[in-house]
Amino acid sequence: MSVSAISIKIGQGRFRHPQLTRQTAGKHPSQAVNLSAIPSKPAVEQGLPSKPSKHSRKSPSAASTRSKQARLPAGLSRWPDTRTLARRVYESLYEEKRNTNDPENSEKKMLLEKEIFLPELLTILLSTWLLLAALPGAIASYSVGVGRADTTGPVAEVVFMGYAKIDQKGSGLHLRTFSRAFIIDDGEERFVFVSVDSAMIGNGVRQTVLQNLANEFGSLYTEKNVMISATHSHSTPGGFMLHMLFDITTFGFVKETFDAMVNGITKSIHRAHHAMVPGRVFIAHGEVHGVNINRSPAAYLNNPKSERDKYKHDVDKILTQVQFIGADDRPLGVINWFAIHPTSMNNTNHLVSSDNVGYASILFEKIMNNDSLPGKGSFVAAFASSNLGDVSPNTRGPKCEFSGNNCSEHYTCPGRKEMCFASGPGKDMFESTSIIANKIFKESWKKRQISRWRILKKSSKPFPKEDETKKESVFECYLLNGLLKSISEY
């Protein structure tokens, strides 16, 4: 009999997936596995509630996205991981065979377990593995989507925003700027995070983006669930803040800059929305050294000693990474937060640039998108701003312009018209940008590899090669090995 769904009996409920076209249901009591007692996943893989998203009722686009997800069985609040599923299957089968009454001969009972129980167990394990392989949505916890769009705008004759120097006008291009959007939906709420290669985000930009989204998606995206964050690059065009204090150095409003930002941010969210798939979210942490210093160490020492003693450094060295992995184990994107000012490109620069964090994003995306050009490819990597206040990438510290001597504690130099400024670690700002970006990127890349290897092999070793075929094979082997390993632990 052909039906439009595949069903597997789970307690009193059924797991249904509308995309497959055959039906199976076990008759034997041991095949009716009750998953409602399975422990929940770790917090890093929180489950998808069975209740439909309230957003999906408001937007046809959201509803079509929601239909792609596997539904939860009745009585199950979240999807089990592979090993938990294997253990529960084992327990159900073992309980069934253990209750076999044979008062005549205990050896006959042992024979039953060897000749009947083990083959049946392997059959169930293989069936479970095939199910997970056929229904990737069954191990997904969220709906996730990523998108990217260009926000570069005018690269000439527009004053940069950041250093507030009227004579720092653009005269060319170093690195294009982008908006990178990430959408996460847990079935109850939807959240949008956007990281933009810009000095900051003004309320005018935000409100115009929200209006554009409302025109297309209705009330799906509002000020309640859309966060737009700037990387704080000091080498991007200004004139978009609609505020006198911030736009005075650009001689007022610059429509070309404003439109480029609004259109790019809107388009990145639009692309993320239409790219939503069932997926999982993972968090990793690492430390990056040799890339940031405190630009106001004397001020930092004014903090109470009891507070300073809580920290190993006078700046934050922790990199936090959120990874988005599709239910089919396809990498979708990452967001990295690390405390550093994007000011490797100093105030003598006249080329539009996303600076060190923007270049780190390009390096990450270039590898993940098979050596594609900047801004191309489906994988999206953001290095977003965090607690970067007094954190400088100019690791040589403040030096006097001509003599090269250290500046005074008040950041002045004794020479006539000799400026005090910080630089490094490279011989010029272009090399410094590259060095800082590569160091941040490498730590981020290492965290991705380690987390991915832990997902696949439960090990801290980095993934040996970025070969897609091998990664898929390892993932498939992990599903089966995880099931079999669970048996050996009992």
C-alpha cells in the first residue's frame, strides 16, 4: 500500500515525515519503542518544540519553511541524539527478552538471547541508522538560515566614519563590505542577527530595514526579533546616521551610503529567510593571543584590584563561536565574537575596508566556499563586534611618530608636532590587517574543526582533511558506530 508518509510506531504516537512515500509499522511489541522517556539533548542541542511557530501562521513563506521540518512524535518534547536512541532501543529489546519465562532450563534462555535477540537487535539498529540517514530532519533542533549581501556603497569622495577626520575621504577600495544575516527559529520564536561591516548602525537604517521587511514578510520580522550589529570598522563611508553629532564630519547626510547599507542588510535577511532549513546550533570557545592590547592601560589600573584580580589579562582573549550545521550535516555558517577594534587600517587610510575582522570573514568563507570570490558562495562567516571598547589591534603600542620612542603616560611626544600613535604587528597597516585577521581566523577555524570532530567522533582531535566526500563518509560511519558502541557499553 502506498501512502504519502513514512510512519514508525513510537509508543502510542507516530513519527511522520511527509516527504517520503512508504509506510512501515512494527507488529512485534519490542519494535514499539517508547521514546517519551528518552533524556533530553545537551543544552547546546536544544530540542525543537512540537508546537508550530506562531510566525508560521502569519507568513506563507514561513509556513512553507516550517513544512520542511520533521515533526516530533506525540509525547516527545525534543529529538533524541543517536546514541540515546540506540540505548533506548537496546533497553526496550532487552526488557522484552529478559521477561521470557523458561522455568525448565536457563541455558535455553541464554540461547534465545544469542540466536534471537542479537539478530533482531542488529536489525533494529540498522533500521534506525537508515531512518536517520533518510530523514535528516529527525536529528535537527532548529530551523536556521544564513544570507549575505554587499553594502559597500561609494568608495570615493565620501568621508569615512570612525576617526572623525574631515580630510579622510575615500579614494578607492581595499576590501568590500558586507551584511551577514543569521536566522534561528526554535518553533516558538524566530530571531535574526545581522553583522554589518560598518562603524555603527543608526536608528534610521534600522527602521528603514524593518519597514522593507514588513512590506515583504508582514509581522514576521519586527523590532522585537531583529538585531543589527556593526563590526565597528573605521574605514567605511559615513553620512548615514541621521544625527548631527555623527554626520557633521561627513558634511551631512549621504544618500548613497544610506541606500547601500539599507539595501544590503535587507537583502541579506531576505536571502537568509529563503535559505532556511532544519539544522543544529553548536557553541565553541577558544583563546586568541598576540592580537589585542589595552589602549588605555593606565585607566584600567584605576579599576579596583579585587576586580582586576578576577582576570588573567587586561583585555578579553576569549573567542566565542556559534556554528550552524544543517540536518544533513552540511555546514551553513558561523558567528564569531572576539574583542578587538577593526582599526588595523589607521586614520591615514583612504581606501574603503572592512579591516581585520572583515578580512577574517573573507578568509573563512573563501575556504568553506571552495576558493570562491569574496561575497560568493552559500557559507556565511561573521566576525561580529563584542566588548571591544578599549581593545586595540595595534600590538606594538603607542610610539612617537618620528623618534619611535614610547609615548608618555598621557600619550604625548616631546618632539615638535610629533604625534603619538599605535601600530603593528606588521610593517604597515595592510600587513597588520592581514596578520591580525589570519590569527583570529585560524583560532576560529580550529574551534570549528574541533567541534565538528567532537560531533562526529567524540574526540578533541581536529578533522584531518577538508574533503567533503570523506566527511560525509565519516558522518555516516559515526551514525552506525555510535549505535553499535552504545551496545558495547551495556
